[in-house]
Amino acid sequence: MSDPCYRVAVRTLCEFAAKQGDLDLRFTPSPTAQQGIAGHQAVTSRRGPAYRAELALSGQYRQLSVRGRADGYDPELLLLEEIKTYRGDIDRVPDNHRQLHWAQAKVYGHLLCQHFDLPSLTVALVYFDVGSQQEAPPLHQVCSAQSLREFFEALCERFLAWADRELAHRSRRDAGLLALRFPHPAFRTGQRALAEAVFKVARAGRCLLAQAPTGLGKTIATLFPLLKACPAQAIDKVFFLSAKGSGQALALAALATISQAASAPALRVMTLVARDKACEHPDKACHGESCPLAKGFYDRLPAARSAAIDQASAGITLDRETLRSVALAHQVCPYYLGQELVRWCDVVVGDYNHYFDASALLHSLTLANGWRVGLLVDEAHNLIDRARAMYSAELDPAQLQAARASAAPALKKSLDRLHRSWRRLGKVQTEVYQAHAEPPAALAAALKDATAAMAEHLAAHPVDADPDVQRFFFEALQFGRLLESLARHSIFDATLPGLALSRRQPSPTLCVRNVVPAPFLRPRFAAAHAAVLFSATLTPQHFYADTLGLPENLAWIDVESPFKPEQLSVHIVRDLSTRFAHRGQSLLPIAELMAAQVARRPGNYLAFFSSFDYLEQAAAAFSTRHPAVPTWQQSRRMDDAARQAFLARFEPEGCGIGFAVLGGSFAEAVDLAGTRLIGAFIATLGLPQFNPVNEALRQRLDADFGAGYDYTYLFPGIRKVVQAAGRVIRTVSDQGSVHLIDDRFARQEVLCLLPSWWKVERQSIRRLGLELPSTGELQVLAPTQPEG
């Protein structure tokens, strides 16, 4: 190997070799990351002028290269400080946490003695209470350089066998990746171009926005080149991130295909699972006195970790069931075993939030360990809405009312003050929905005081915390964090219940509503060595670059379609409107259009509408006039079994129409190849609802980018249309049709957003020779509320 050293962060070394005892997640209102940073700065600002903060240190022990940043060093006092922030009672810091803190302090002490050739050093733990802004009585140990060296080497010895294993694995992995060949006999049309673009940005350390048609095989065309680039670019991890489980399943299938190829690399692959899906004892608290899988967790973790990595190294994916099996065999928590294994796997498949959320595990580990990572963001058009949700928060007055009703006397005063400020905002509100330039100062101050009071109280009573108070505390804490960072990227708004305004109106629901997630996501992309965002619908590219915060040197590729225009007949019905005012009159003409197409080419079709109301009326109109044609409908709040039953109706060589909502679970990430689906009817532009919230977004986006209507309504709407149409053609042998039903589809600003390989024809209902209903038959129930 060119580099025989195994590089490990001080924190990782200590957690691996020195952490022991129970997993203990009893409620302790820990400081936020921002509060932790501010706490460190508060401590270091109190020190003398010679004091050095954030001192980079590194050292070597045999094949281990250990590195990190010491919190602070005073050369005049020969004093090294390890600073830890907390909130509440210092006595509640668990003993195994203190032992870990001492281990980190002593490792830094050794590295410091080695760096400055010191014979001895005072090592101190400084605990800083972010609530009181006071330091706890300092804990000191005077250590000789020899004792610190012996402590450091003892930790390293415990890690060396694992490091040797990791070095050998990395060597085998990289050798296999260098020899890897594309696992299919040939690339599809467009796949090679996409793969080459991914490989180039990985080599250059850039970001790529890749638009590639549905059915191209984007998953394997992005995974393969990024993996090939790992050895030369020293990429430690590949994170494949998706908005839906179906995308993660495709990634795992592609990785399985790669692992079966000749000279297959020794890849360790795992999936990250949500806590509520992995928890074995949801009725128990996460500490050793309650949950048997938390008792002695860190004592049993080494054996469980080793067993899991044995399976991963043998080519077994560490999915939910595999992790559960290993964890229960060693009596440890499956969820937290999975979090540990992220450190030792090559490819991690998970949800967007695992990297992009404010407290995302993958991002925090990337920074803490200095990893070089490659990001693959699947169906990236979904990231805008998902990121907006990650950086938005809502406060319901009912939650405050419940907390006030059960709060301890010590909390009553601050919660009552918050209630009064909240009510005051509602009383002066002149509209049901109102966006504010900034939150009222009194409300912001009352929320901050109430949050601090709840934090102090819950820290003092972690075991018997009232659930309503605790629930409101977490909601208020998240809301307060976003309120503190409020800027042009977000809106503070208030919504009153119901439609009536009165002097005695109740308190409004408060929201910090993210509009542009770019400021939050930009550092996430910067932390990655390379990032590839891919989807079939990323037009126009500036919309995604602006809203997602992609770097200025962004690369772009619009991949050639593997499909020929003659495979897909695209028809715009240019003399029919699906606007809200015209929907009643559109139902029976749409029914006749669909019936004529099914008669012309019998088979399975999907029909998409803008809402459940519209869908139900269209399905009823069709079934009334054409009862011989089988139909089935998407219903509200379908569970997994119902969704699978809906899709099962699309049998090969079958015939019928499935009615669905555009933008719902059947409009993307659904693969009905061959004769399972031969056509789609899309009776809407998919525009988001015209309502006060979306209008507030439009105004803000117009002010920032000069294209508020396009960014709020048009681009998201047409994206959903193209995604839905992409369900029809899945393989190079498929043939199908798409009917775009609305006169607005013929407008130039809409046509330019449709895929370039589509050959679009305009149709007229009147010229199709359909037997249209009489005027009397057109008098049908109109939808009850306007939609896009």
C-alpha cells in the first residue's frame, strides 16, 4: 500500500477502546451543537492571552495515525483542558461518559507532550453549564509524559487488531474496485455518458446535477463509477440517499449485482433504519434500568460489532433483519448497533435526513472523522420539499395548553407568560393566515424563557418528567432554534383555526416555514468530496441550483434518452380545461377520451388527477358510461398492503384503468414494465394549490430570484407530470401513450419543460369524433375547494 497507516480520530479511538457500561439516554436536555460551540468559546474567552484554543495535534503508534483538535492549552500553566458542555445537574453526567471524557483528555495530553517535548502536564476536565454560563469546579490530574504515553499506547493496542483488519479490508476493497468492470454486457444508451460524468466529478471533487430519463438505469450508472473512483480519490465512504424505500431497494439491488461481477470488490454495505422501526422494546426507556438491550451495551458491543462486520465482509448486506439478528444474538440494541457500524462500512444506504437534517448522523460523523465521502442523491427533485420540512417547525397552541395543564408549579409562570404573548399575537391578527417580517420580540423572549425553564426543570427531574411538558419542550426547542436562525430563507407566520376572525379568537398556530433550504444544505455539499444529484426531472437546472445551494462550479448533464420518440405517443388535448371552474364540465369528455383510447388499444392505464375529489368524480363518470372497463382507485390514507393490492391489479396483458392522484405514491418510483402499463392520462398540470401559504412563498421567491410563480407553481407542477408520464416506458421494448389533458400544456413555457425526446402532438376533443355527452349530462357536482 502507498499509505500503510490507519488514520483514526481521537474521539473514535477513545469511543472504541475506552467506552463501557450501559447505553443511557435518559432525558438530559443536552446543549445544541450551536450552544456547545458557544460554550467552548465562552470558556476559552476567559483564559489568558497565551491560551491556545482548537489546537490541532497528531501522533503515531505503530501503524496508527491518531489526530484531533485539543479544546485548549495554556503553555504558561502547562495545562491542557478538555471542555464539555452540559445543562442542569453536573452529578447527572453518567460515570461512563466521564471515563470517556478523561480518556480523550489524556490522549490529547500525550499528543501535546509529544509535540512540545514536555516532561509532564496538568490535564483538566472543564464542565460548562450553558444554562447558568458557569464552569463546574475543575477536575485536574497532574500526569507525567510517561504515564500519558502508556495510557495512549494501551488504548492503541486495543485498537490495533481492528486497525489491521480495517487496513486489510481497505486494501482488498480498493484492489477489487480497480479491477471492477461494468456488471452488464453493455451500457444502455445514455448510461455510459452518465457514468463518465460521475467518474469525472468524483476525480475532480465537484458536484454534478444529472438529468436522466426514467428507465435508464440511473442507480447502477451512478454507483458503479463512484465506486471505481474510490481508490484513486481515497474516498472512504459512499452514501446513497433516497427519499423513499423503493429507491433504497434499487440501490441494494444494484450493489448486489456489482458484488456478483467478476473480480467483485469486498464491499461492506449497510442500510440505516429509522429508530421507530428498529426498536425492540418501544415500551421501555433507553437506559440500563429499563431496557435489557441497553444494560451493559458498550460491554457487549465489541463482540456484536465484530460479528456484524464478519457478515458484511462476507458479502451479506447489513439490512434491518440482519442487524436485528446480530444484535439480538449479542443482546444489544439493533438501532444503536447500526449507528456504530456506519463507521466501518463502505456504502451506507439511507434516507435524505441521515445526511441533510440538522442533527444528521452521517454528516456529523463525516466531520468528526475527516472522511472523504461521495454522495449519491437519488430522485433529487424530492430534496427541495424534504429539506424545507427538515428546516421548518410548527407550534400548536393545544400543545402549550396541555403542558400548562400538567406543568409543575415552577414552570407555571414562564408558560403563562408565553401563553399571554401568544394570545396577544392572535388578537392583533387581521387575516386567518398572516406572514410576519419577524416574530414579535415579546413572543420570542417568552419562548426562550419558557424553553430555558423547562430545560432546567427536566434536567432536575429526568426520570419522572411529565410527557406533555416534555413533548412541548422538544417542539419548542426545535422551533426556537429555527427562530434564532430566521433570515430570508424562511418565513415566520401564524394561522388561526377556522375561517372567522373575532376579538376572542384563539391563539394561532405558529410556523417557521423554510422557503429556500440552500443556506442549510450548502455546508452539507461542501463537506462531501463529490456529490451527484440525479433524477428524470431536474429542468430547469437553475431552479435546483438556487434552492438547494449547489456550488458555483456545478457540473450539469442532460443524458440522452435510451428510448425512441416512436415508443411513446404524447398527445396534448388542447381544447379541454381542468381548471377548478371547469372541472365539472371536463369529467365526461375525459371519460370518453379514455374509453376511446382503451378501445383503440386495450391494456392497463393510469389516470392521474389533481385531488381525491376530482379523482372520485372522474372515476364515477367513467364507470357510469363504460361499466365494462375495469377500474380501481387510489384511496386516502392507503397502507402498504392497500398500495400493493392497487399495483397488483396491473397484470401483464391485463386491461383496465387505475385512478390515482398526481404527486402521490403511484406517480413516481413505480415500475410497471412491459404490458403491465401501456399508457397514462394526466388531467392536471399538477400546480400546487393557490392559497395564502403558497402565495407567501411566491412573494419571497419572486423577491429572491425574480421568478416567484415559476419556482412556486409551474416548475413543481410540471415535474410531477413528467414523473407520472415516466411510469409508462420502462424498457427499450416498451410501447405506450400519454395524454396530457389541459389546454395549458400547449403553452410554450410548459412545452419547454417537457423531455426533449418526446414527440408531442396536439389533439382536439371535437375532432376525435367522440360521442360527447349532452349538456344535461355535464351538470355534475363541482369540487368543493380549489386546487392547482
